Amino acid sequence: MRYAIITGATQGIGKAVADKLLQEGFSIAVCARSSDLLQKVSAAWKAAYPKAQILTLQADLSKKEQVVAFAIEVLNSFPTIDILVNNAGIFAPGLFADESDGQLESLMAVNVYSAYHLTRHLLPTMKKSKAAHIFNMCSVASLKAYPNGGSYSITKYALLGFSENLREELKPHSIKVTALCPGATYSNSWAGSGIDPHRIMEAADVANMLWASYTLSAQANVETIVMRPLKGDI
């Protein structure tokens, strides 16, 4: 049995990744802020994959103590960790001059600090496996400044920097680190936007690229994956 951890996994890319890994025979541990959504997806997963161990925990990853509690729950439940997907994040566009006071701190807490603290707590176990893979859900906003990016873009640049530093540190331990940088990807947040869903990538596209990266030979690592809708950014 192989084991994966995915944060923010009740919808969008996170759920698509969880679906894909379950299909491939993994047991998973997931967390999200909404207990209702967690119960819904957990019930569906357990019905579809009765042999998988599925661990769910309601957690607000903007709070360090809840990140640590999730890590402890995982370490108490799983003997090893093969994949870690730091996917939890908040999107909040805005201009520096106009965004609310504290927005940078709020976005950093979820988009960057949660990945930092969770990874730190899980690394000792991951190092024992000698074949683990960490995926950090960055963004095309990690690569290029754009109008109205505000604090969100800062946090995504920071997450990419975290990924690159982590990769260098973990090379001696044979742990791979991949930064996923998708553009517009369909989730419930796009519903009612008036944008044709066919103009936006599917969440499963990102999950499939993650899986393709994971299944390469032990001596190969895809460092950064950049994905955009065929017709470009929105």
C-alpha cells in the first residue's frame, strides 16, 4: 500500500488529485476547512474504494497548531508517506494600495506557512522511505507579475521559492520536489462567472500531470510544471 497526503482536497484540483491517487491504489489523508464537504467526499470515496484507508480531518491551515495536529494524525495513522501534495490555498486578487489590512498575512498563512509547517513535521518520516515525492501547488502567478495580483501573487512567488530551496535540500535524501504552476483551472469558484468552462483547464488535467511526474524513473525529477489553458491566461 502507498500513502498520500493532500491538503485542501474537497474540491477543485485537490479533489481531482485525491481521486486520481485513489484510482491508482493509494490510501490518502486529506484535510479541509469544511467538515460538511469532508464528510461528503469521504463517504463517496469509501464507497468507491473500500480497500483504501481514508483519513479526513477538518482543519484551518491558517493556524499552525491545526497544521501540526493534522501532521500528528497522519503520522499516527500511516506507516510511511509516499506523496505529499501541499494544495491548500486562498485566491484573493487586489491592488496593494486597496486590499484590506492584514491580507498579506492571511494569504501567507494558508498559501505558504501551511506548506512549510506540514512539510517540516512530515519530513523525518518521508526521509526514511528514500522515494518520496512532494508537490507544491504554485501557479502561473508564481512566474510572472500581473495586474491585480496583489498579495496573492507574492505568496505564490514565495511558494515557488520554498519549493526550489526544499528541492536542493532534499536531493541527498532522494526526495523529489515538483512545483505545479497551473493557470485557470475549473472549480466551483468559476461557476456563475460567465466564462465558458471549455475555456478553462479541467482539474483532472493537473492531477494527470502530477501522476505522470510521479511515475518517472527514480533518477528523473520534473522540477516545475507550467500549464495554461490552450488559448492563454484569462
